[in-house]
Amino acid sequence: MNCPSEVEGVSNDGILYVEKGNIITSTYVERMPEATLAAFSHVARVGSLEIIPSDYMVGGDRLNIIVLDNDLNKDPTVVETVLVRVATLKVNEPQKLVELTEDEMNSGRFVGFLTTVPSDPANPTVAVRTDLFMAVEPGDEIDVFYLDEAIPNGDAQDIFRRVTVAFTGTIKACVASVNATLSTSGCQYTSFSDNGLVTYMALPGDTITVNITDRDISSSTQDLNVTAYASPTQTGDYQVLEVMQVATGEFSGQLRTSTNPIYARPNDGVLLIEADTDIVVTYIDRVPRLNQVSTVT
Ligand SMILES: [Ca+2]
Ligand SMILES: [Ca+2]
Ligand SMILES: [Ca+2]
């Protein structure tokens, strides 16, 4: 086993110093049956880059970045650093260099993070180069690049990971207007605001149209979790809604209601309601983790 010429490790101290490209051979001598078992592993030479969250993030999240690369651990007695580059396709948003720090003197594992702030597309926030954060909007793609300066053939290689900023889902439930020009909301009856939550009126027995938007959901409506229940409810009835895609990121479903107790069974296709109960329709958005609620009374 070669030791790096500049660092002669203390023998048998539990730490094995290796140079890149070395093969570490571990042997184990078995007494019965008499045999020597050997295992081989290469010292990593191509770095790895990991980001958390890994697929979708939300404005305001911290983007955690981890690089594993033994080549960067040049001195096992010193905590070292490496820079990674974070770029976005958002207009005028400068790329950021993020310093990662070795988490132990001799780990070869470099960790750091970039703070993000949510930006409203209608009134965008843009970070300047010296800001320690990046402003992100739903749909933005954030790319993290780690330039590995030494891979086996001697070349440098950019390793990158991409995370997408998620859209916050919305839900609206009301009785659809029979005459679309009757109201711009597309709803038959009036609405009022209850603690900031818009509630539409309905009559017992009405069929309620539920519209959901979430552009993270591409086509598979299986991913949409929409449930309605009456509140307060004596019966415990609830109804899971089937929704269809009507446009990109837009989904629609129908909720049938009745005051007839034969529909008391949960999830039988009809929600049992009484006069003066609220119907609460909930869409559980996976990213960001939010329950979006719409009520009908
Ligand atoms: Ca080190
Ligand atoms: Ca979403
Ligand atoms: Ca029912």
C-alpha cells in the first residue's frame, strides 16, 4: 500500500491513507474452512454531487448541497473547502458560487447550502451578485454544478443536478353557472369571505364543480388527492373526487350532494349533507406540502 509521500500515516491507527486510483485490498483469513477472503474497492476518483431537496423545492427552502470527492481532501489534518456554482434560468438572476466545507478534517465530504427566497412572477424579486440568496419562482429550474478537476482520464468534468421550483396548488369549489356570462367567477351563486377563505353558496342536492390548478402535475391525475366532507357532520360521510385534466396543470371534477340518508355510506359517489352545513373540499399538494381548502355552504 502506498502512502502519499507528503503524509506518512501512523501505521495501524485505523486510518488508511491512499492516493487516488489505488486499489484497497481487504483480506480476512478464515480458519475453518481455511481460506483467505479478499474484497477490492477503488478509491473514488469521480466526485459525486447530491442536492436536497432533490427534485422539487419551494421558494424559501434551503438548497442543501453535498459533494463527495476524495481528490479534494488534499490534507487529512485540515478542513478544506470547495466552490460549487448554482445557476437559474430566471431572467436577470445572477448565478451564485456557494462554498462547501469539509464536514471533518479527513472526510472528503463537503457540505453547504444556498438560501432561496420566493419571488412573485408578477412583481419579481431579483438578487444581486453579492446577495447570499437566490430569488426563485414556481417553474424555475435551478442547476447546481460541481467542476470535478480530475476524473480517471485526466479531464475535468462538470457534474450537475437540477431541482425545479414547485407550483402551489389552488382549489375552487362552487356550483357552476348555467350561464357563463352571469358572473365572471363562473359560479352560480354569490360568495363571501370567511377569514380570507372564499366560500360559495350552494343548495342541498346541487352538484358542485371542483377546479384544481397545479402545474407540477403533468398528466397523471392519480397524483391528485381531492376529498370532500361535510362540516359539522353527524354521519362521517366523505367523498374522494375523480378529477380530469382540462388544460395544462388544470383539473376539474364534480361532487354530487344529497340530503337523502341512503347516501350516508362514505365514498359511495354522493356526499350526504344537511342544510347549513359547510362542504370542505381539500386538495393535498405534495410540494409544497399544503392542504388547499375550498368551502361551499
Ligand atoms: Ca481535509
Ligand atoms: Ca404543487
Ligand atoms: Ca356518501
